[in-house]
Amino acid sequence: MNLPNLDQTGPDLSGQADLLQLGPAGAAARLVLLHGWGADAHDLLDLGEMLVGPELSVVALQAPEAHPLGIGRQWYDLQPIDWGQLPAARAALRQRLERLASSVPLGRTVVLGFSQGGAMALDVASGLPVAGIVACSGYPHEGWLPQATAAQPLPPVLLSHGQQDPVVPFAASEEARKRLVSGGGSAQLLAFEGGHTIDPAILPSIANFVGACLG
């Protein structure tokens, strides 16, 4: 499934299928969006525009797999979780992010994901020299142990999660923060009263974080 380029004045990403893009040609920085299980690349696009404004690049990536119910997409099977699919999903996303770096460097890129997309953002982007990561209602993948090195520190991470989330327990983001800090990184967790969503009340905090990462 190839999604159209929403802004023909934006950077040429025609070599990468399954994405939506907004923003001017030659943007200095970029926000990459990873949707959740059963959604698609359109899901977070409005959020991206709200967070960075029209002067920066926004790219929403489409998950590669069809959802088993026939509506939306998935990064890997979730019911039940098939961890055997994770290495291929991880490698494919890493390749796509590195390809995007041909137009905007990873060091000027923030990756934001929701739910399953948040888990993918944490896993893959923490191993790349991105400017920052935002994981909303996400969770740590099995075996994910982020580790800072002298050559490549962990990027700053902002986590957000509803304390009454019935889909992904709040404790999942607490565990992700624990692993990031243990690995030598920095991570902030924004808790809110609510369920499996991105609370509008925390959008200013997310926007401030993204802005700080992108300078």
C-alpha cells in the first residue's frame, strides 16, 4: 500500500513507500510518527502538526503488516505477541529511519510513537543517534536493554501514560524508564488520569520536549 505525499513541496521521500509527509522542502528538523496497533499512518499526523508547526518536516510511517482483523496495520502480531517477528520488524524500521536521514539527519530527528509504535520507537530509535524519543502509552520489548556508550549516548526520552490504561498497563512505562536510566540514559515519565490515549493536557509538555531536542 503506497500512501500519497500530502505536501508536494516537502522533501522528496519518494524512494520510501508507506508514509505520509508534511512540511517544507529543506526543513532543518523532523518529527517521525509511529502509529499504534490497528491504526495507520494518518492516525498521528494532526498531532505531529500541532507539536512542531508548519516549518518543520513531519513524516508518519505506515506499519508494514496488515492487521489480522483487516482494518489498519501492525508492526508485528500482538494477539498473541509473536516475539519471533520482532527482529525483522526492528531491522526494517531501522532501515527506514536511516533512509530518512538522507534528507534530514538523525541528529535533527525526534521519533514519537503511540502504543505498539511507542514500543518500536523505544527499541529502534534508542540504538540510533536521534535527537529524542517520545513514547506514549508504550511498553518495553522483551529483551530490550538500552545501553549508553562513549561513542553513542542514549537519546533523551519522554514517556507518557495513563494511570488507568486498560490496554497497556502504566507499569510498562515505569519499567521502560527504569531500563533507560539503568542503561545510562535520561527519561521523564508524564503520568495522567486516563486510559489508553494521548491526553491533550500533556501536549504542551510533549511540544516543549520536542522543541528542546530539536533546538
